[in-house]
Amino acid sequence: PAPEAESSAWLRRVTQDLTGLPPTLTEIEAYAADDSPDAEKRVVDRLLKSIDYAERMTAIWLDNARYADSNGFQFDNARSMWPWRDWVIQAFRANMPYDQFITEQLAGDLLEDPTRQQLIATGFNRNHPHSIEGGIIDEEYRVMYANDKTTTAGTLFLGLTMECTRCHDHKYDPLTMTDYYSLFAFFNTSAEFGAPGEEGFKHKAKATPPFVTYGLGDSEAEKTLVMVMEDTVRQSYILEQGLFDQPGEKVEARTPAMLPDFDGYSDNRLGLARWLTSSDNPLFARVAINRLWQQFFGIGLVDTPDNFGLQGTLPSHPLLLDWLAVEFRENDWNLHHLIRAIVLSATYRQSSDFRPDRDDPDNRLLARGPTFRLPAEMIRDQALMVGDLMTRHVGGPSAMPYQPEGVWEDMNAPDSHAEFYEQESGPGLYRKSLYTYWRRAVLHPAMALFDAPNRDVCSVERESTNTPLQALVTLHGPTYICLLYTSDAAD
């Protein structure tokens, strides 16, 4: 192992990893003055209780859940799914057990007497793009949305490339078309429609049924419609070549045959959630823990987090992955417990200085501390925090901070469905990047240039590039110029 990092380096590392922000001067001084043996543990406990931790974890989950503030496709009009995003923030804030976190999102509507919040949680399934083009075939797009839910579940919960089996048996993994469409059957019962109809097209379809009303106040203008899940009876078939109008053999809702047996579980999304989080299914915990490790080390123990199959890589430390997965499950799916174990470990506390004596540029041996570029949101948020500009309001509709003129206009077609960027004024300009309006077809440039995904599909790993345009953002972006003026004024 490498030598232990300086205490100040560990504090900065763990604060950034857990909150997305650097430590304040007050926090640095308090930690330096605490010479008790539990000083590090107290730091971690403080960070885990903060709203910043909940927002940091949510920012990652939004990529996984393909969250956006627009519908995607040709018109890419606005939608109101931010109440689901706020549900995620509150779930992380309360340290909701991970099995419950997943169950409520997959099947909150199927729980006994579900609450409004549990219904909103199922917006996870409705986060996919939605077309409002006139003349589209309802069944074609309804099947497309069910496909999205299926492949998202395969990637996010099983680490499998299920998309490959839509049209043929998998070329590498023991997955068949029957496996795919049996998993598809869990989501094919969604009561949503593929096309919004003429009325929906006329009104830009900000929400398509089923939905629940979420109110910020007493007036109708202060209410928004959140798309949620509701089941209906529908037979599923193997679709020949993946075509919506070529149904073949009937299938029932089942999990892939190569995985643990599904017998004894109800054949709906709630049964799927119970099966996923069962002690009989070791894959789910491994996949989840691998992404958690990736958060803290920049690369997972399996460095293909979306593919645990034969074309994926073998785990660098298989026994560690197994131990963490079992520890997670046997401690009631408590994320705080696992995070403490990781960030207080000797492995995490190592110096991150490069070691020329090791032929290990990707640090697969874990012979030094983690080092990787910050994601887009953290780069902007650190500038806001250092400049004392950040607005700390939690939740609510997404914000529209500084953005170059004309970015959206190039994407608008036709004029009847044009969307215009209404830049905030005052504190709204400086909200955390988590709350930046996410338009799929035209990402905010500061997000796009630092490799944030458009979230058309589930994403469990971001690219990390290095381009001159990134430097230009920090040199010329109004947010950073405001930061300079603020610093000058302070001096």
C-alpha cells in the first residue's frame, strides 16, 4: 500500500465524495483541532446527515434513472418530473434502506394502500423519453417505452445487456429472447399509452396518464402532474425481430432462467422487486455495491458496471466484492454502513500520488488512493461555493442558470411547440447544478462539455474527457466571471 494521505487531503477527499462540495474553512479547522480517535468517524457521520450528501447521491441516481425535464424526441417539450427527483432526495436524506428504495420506485403503486409519495416514487419507470409527434402508432411507442423499462432494469439492477436479446438470443451470455420478453412482461402491463392523442399534442403533453397531482400551493396554477405507474391486464409475446406488430409465442412475467428461481413470487413488478432484493439473488447486491465503489474510486471493482456478463471484465478483487455485497444485505441494506466502511478504510485513506514503481495506471491494484476528474455538476458547484454565490434551496422546479443565447432556438420545430430558455434572475442563477434544467436534446453547455449524459437511456458510468472547450467554459462562463467579480469585491 501507499503511505496514508495527509489528514487534510483525506478530509477534502471524503467531503467531496460524500457531498459534492469542498470542506469549508471552519470544517477544516474543527477537524484539525480534533485529536480524538473518533475524529474521522465524526466527520463521516456529519457528512452523511447533511442535505448535501442526499443531493450528491441523487445527482448520481438521476443518471441511472434517466431523469430529465423534457420529453426528448423531435419536439423535446417540457415535462414535470421534478417531484420524483425530490422524492429521491428525501429518500437519501432519510437513509431509506436500499431494498425499500428500489421497491418503491419499481412497484410503489402495488404496495398495500400506497401513499402519494410511494406513487410518485414510481415515476422512476416513467422517466424515459416520450414522443408527442402527430400520427405515431400508439402500440409501437408503447412497446418502445416498455423496452426502455426492461433494459433499464437489466442494466441498473442486474448488470446485464438485456437490450441484445430484443431481436435474437444473446450472442455471448446465456440469455434468450424468451428471457427478455418474460422480463418485458413485468413492464408491458403499464397503463400508459404510446401516443398522447390530438389533445395531448395540442397541449404539448407535459404529462400523459396515469399521473398524480402534486401541489405546491392551493391554486391550480401551483399544481403539477407527475407521471406514475398503474397496471392494466395485457398479454405479452415474443416479438419476432423485436417488431411491435410481429407477436409470436406467448410469455408470462418471469426472470431470466439462468438467474435464481422466480417461483413463489407474484408475477408483477412488486414480485420482481422482492426477487431482486432477496437473499437468494446475489447479483443485485454485487451490481449495486460495484457502482458505490465506483463513486469513491472512479472505477468499479468490475470496471464494466453495465455488463457483468461474458464480455464484461472480471472483478479485480472478487472476494472484496462478495464481502461488501453480503455486508450490505446483512446490515439491512444500510447505505450509511457501507459508505462508512469504505471511506474509513486504509485503502481509501492512501495517498493518491502516482507510483512509478507500479505498472498500474488505472489503479486496479488499489495500491494508492483514488484520483479522477470531477463530474460536471461538482465543477460548477465548487465555483459557486468558493465564490459564496450558491443558493442552498432544496427541491422544487428545475432552474435555468446562465446559458449562451440561441442554444435552444436551433432545436425548436415546429413553431407551435417551440420552447424558450427563460433565464433566472437573482438567487435562481446560483442553485446547485443538480437543479439545472435538463433538456435532453440541448443540454446546458456547462453540463455537456464536462461529459454529462443527455439521459435518453440509463447511464451507470460517465465518460471523462479532456478538451480545450472545458477550459473555455471556466474562462468565459458568466458563472465563473461572477465568481471573479465576487472575489474582487471581497478583497
